[in-house]
Amino acid sequence: MLAGYSAPELASKICIVGPAEAIDPETRALDPGGAFFFLREPPGRRLEDQVLDVLRLACLIASLERRGVEHIDCCADKQEAEPNHLALRIAEELKQMILV
């Protein structure tokens, strides 16, 4: 799900939400500008599968926006505890290792 609109100078962001969590403007403290993509993970999904889901979504977003994957923010470190999900942090580290 896409929330907001992409701006060339701002990174798009990925957030993981729970299976029953409603997605609305109040779901996260959204920064002005930029695009937010919400990934709804089913309960019990393995961590390695969640990481791959995040990386696949980052590649899809980069392709849709016709930008490099470096413009996709997987770390979500300025967000609350739940969006700062372990899968997001691992995906961001893997993405940085690939880009070096």
C-alpha cells in the first residue's frame, strides 16, 4: 500500500505492520513528502522470509520510481519500536553491503 507521494529528493520508506493493524495516516508519524510503503506480514512468518520480503519490496519500489535502491529507506530508525523491526534493520544492512 502506498501512502503519500514520492519526491525525488526524499527517500521512500518501508514500514512493517501487523496482520490486524489498521493502516491510516495516524499509523505512523509520517514525514511530509516522500512515500511510505506498508508491508503487512502474516503472523508466524520467519525472520529470513520477512527480510527477503522487505528486499523484494525495496527493489519493486525502486523500479516503480525509476530510481536506485539506495533511495529506499528500509531502516526506519526514526520511527516507533514496531516499525523499527528487526527485518527492516537486517534488510537495510544487506542493502548497504550490496551497494558498496
